[in-house]
Amino acid sequence: MPSTTADRARAHGAHHRARLADLVQQLGDAFREFARTVARTVARIVTRTVRATRALADQTTVRRAPDRPAHVSPYGPPPRGRHRRH
């Protein structure tokens, strides 16, 4: 049994340090688990979005007048002069 006050104080401090170390360890484990869950969820969302986007791109065809190049607007040239629309 600790005899002096100094011995008791040392034991008390050691107890708290051990408890704190345990709590920090638990917090680290919990954070690691949380990070893993987040990574899994993000990966699932990204995978699903990429798959859906590719499927949509496969079934969507770009409709364009065959005689008109892609960079020409179907609405005609942009307005010129003082009263052009903003």
C-alpha cells in the first residue's frame, strides 16, 4: 500500500495517464472505423454514379444535322452590333 503522499500522488497520476491512454486508443480505433465507413460509402456512390452515367451515355446518341459541323449552333450566329442580347 502506498505510504507517503508523494507515492499516492504518483499512483493517482499513473492511473489517470493509463485511463487517458486507453481513451485515446479507443478514439483512434473509432475514427479509423469511421474513415473506413466513409471511404466505403463514397466508393459505392462513385461506382454507382459512374455506372449509371456510362449506361446513360451508351443509350443516348448525339443528334446532329449531318451537314452541319458540331461547333456551329443550330440557333444561328450570335447577335452582333449595339443591341445584342446579354
